[in-house]
Amino acid sequence: MTEDTKETVTINGGKYILEDMSAEQQYMVKQLKDLNNKTSQTQMVLDQCQVAARGFTGALIASLKPAEETPIETPTEALESIEAPLTGAAASAAFDAAKVN
């Protein structure tokens, strides 16, 4: 291999040919490459966890907000809202339908 095609590593601004390094130095370079890969993978997992946590936080906050409540009519208000006055069975049915439990 020519010097241009040999694998090099840059450390503190200096360029070093990997095969010219001792076995121990080459081992340290491999360790550093592996650690850089693990750091990148861990950062990706951290990013995923942070995004998921924000999503769950938002969902929790939304679930804790009180739902828009529809106004509850009293039986009297329900009967007053009917245009024609009811009597007998129709009035009783309207009253039962408007009961608040």
C-alpha cells in the first residue's frame, strides 16, 4: 500500500498511519472508535427517550385537564325549555328524561 491509501488516524492535529503504530496503540484506536460508536448509539437512544417522555408528559397533562362539561339542566329547566306545555304521561316522560343522577 502507498502512504496515500494506508489507513490513518488524526490525533491532536497529527496524522498517523495505523499500521505503523504498536499493537497497543492500534488497540486503543479500536477502543476509541468503538466508544465513539457507542456514544452515538446512546445519544440516539437518549433522544428517543426524551421525545417519548415529552409525548407521555403531554398526554398526561391533556388527560388531567377537565373535559368540557355540558351544562346540566335541572328537571324544571328541561321542562321550561319545551315549547308546548306537557301534561300527563308526556310531562312525566320529559321529567324522567331530564333527571340528573
